[in-house]
Amino acid sequence: MSAVCGCVGRVRRTAGVLAGLMLLLAAGCSDGKADAGSTPSLKPVPRPAASMPAPAADGQLPRGGRQLFPKYQLVGYVGLPGSPALGPLDKDLDAKADKLEALAKSYALGRTPLPVLELIVVVANGSPGKDGKYRNRLSDEKIANYLKVAREHKMLLLLDIQPGRAKILDEVKRQERWLKEPDVGLAFDPEWAVGPSQVPGRVFGHTSGAELDGIAKYLSGLVEQFGLPEKAFVFHQLSARIVSNEKALKQHPGVVAIKSVDGIGSRSAKESTWRKLTPTRATGVHAGFKLFYQEDARHGPLMTPAQVMALKPRPEFVVYE
């Protein structure tokens, strides 16, 4: 089975999982009641305050300095509280952080390992919700808890967004209070960014280089305004049709764009997807690679760190779901 076909299977399976995501509301998700029935605004949306964890030292990256590459090798876990089907960061965060630390060291190859907690803060849903946007949001309290763990272990926190029918830039700007922090970056899952008449999980979503550029430009503005170190901006891609006109994504000061090549399947299938998608990267975009603990293993042994790091170009961010 090809990596793309394998991911179609994941979309269908995940759609079944998402159909039951109303259970996650009890775990701290919001279904958009604050702006139900209205067009999302770019203005800040009033929300109950969540206490901010102790700030990162000196406005630097978690393990020092202000530049990500070439000093650091990023290795991450994906997750959502209470949903093990969406990655290992569903619970037992301190224990998972310890495992991630050991895993990151196996990828270092002369660089300094920098582990990453990629938290899904906006999750696409198979039902419309109160505002018809087919997505749920994680509460600030839950995000603060993950940031606290990330800071205790000197790790980077990535906020992952699956926007459903919502506009991606609206959802990004809604996370501004967190993105102003020096140790918080952004990840975007465009396969879950669907059109106004589409349902996540039934079709592949889509984005464009111009849309990615708009996000990068916004992040660059935050870096400049608040004197932040380089900010990671990851976008996941499993097939060429997920992102059109990638070359429209330009380089912006203080923003490190990373294209994470997704796709489920055997080692040969994943390597084939890698060879198809990495040459289309825009100028300055770094390479990332994603592995799936359960789904990839159905097609053979999970790729080892040595096998992953033998890919050309070498991935500078490796993430596990």
C-alpha cells in the first residue's frame, strides 16, 4: 500500500475517532460557543484567563540561544489529552517527556537534541459544532499544563492546528497569547483544512503557498514585536495535492519553516513519498519527517533513527504520532 493510500485509511479511521470527540469537551475542549453563529474575528476573543507557567529564561530557546538550526536536532511527540489514537501525548506527560528525551538523543548526530511536544490545540471534527466550523479547541488551561511540562523539561512546545472549516489564520491568531512566548511554535495540518461545504475526514483538506506565507508573515511580526528567538513553523504534507504553489511561501525574519513529510506505509512507501515531496520545498524551508507508531507498524518494522537520518536531505525535525 502506498503512503498516500495508507493515509486515506488513517483519515477514515480518524473520522470515526473524531465522531466521538464530544467526549473531549469534558477534558477541556471548547466547541466554539464564544463565537457561535458568527464569522470568526481577527480581534482577540475574550476568554477565561489561564495561569501562565514560569517564563522561559532570558527569552531564549529552551536549551539556549536564539537560532534553531544548525545547532539543534528537533524530535517530537504529537498528542491530544485523552485521545491516544492521535499520538502519545495523551497522558502521563512527565513519563512521556523522559522517553522523548532518550529518543531525541538517538537522533542527535553531532547536534544538540531539542525535544518537541506537538500539542493538537485545534482538532478537526466530523460534526459541525455550535458554529458550523467542524473543529474543537483545547482550553487554555490544558495548553498551560503542556507548556508547564515543556518548560520543566526544557522542551519546545508546538501548537498544532487542524482548522476544519475555520480560516487557518483566524485560528492561529486566536493562539497569540501563547505564540508570544519564546518557547512556543506552530504546526499546521492542512489535510484537515476543508472548504465551506466539505467535512473533515471525508475529503483531503488543502492549503496554498500564499496561505502558508501569510501565516509565516504573521509569526515574523510577533518575533519582531516581542523580541523573540526564532520561531518554528511546521506544516505537514502527505501528498502533492495538499499544498499548491508551495514556492509562494517566502522567507521571513525570525521564522523557521519546516515541511514535515507525512504518509503511512512501509519504509519503501514512506521513502517514495519523501523523494516526491522534498524537492518541491520553497527556498529556505527545512525538511521534517513523520512516523506513526501504530499505522506504520502494520506495514512492517518502524523505521529506525539511523534509517530516518539516512534520508536525503536529512530531516531536521522528526515527529512521532
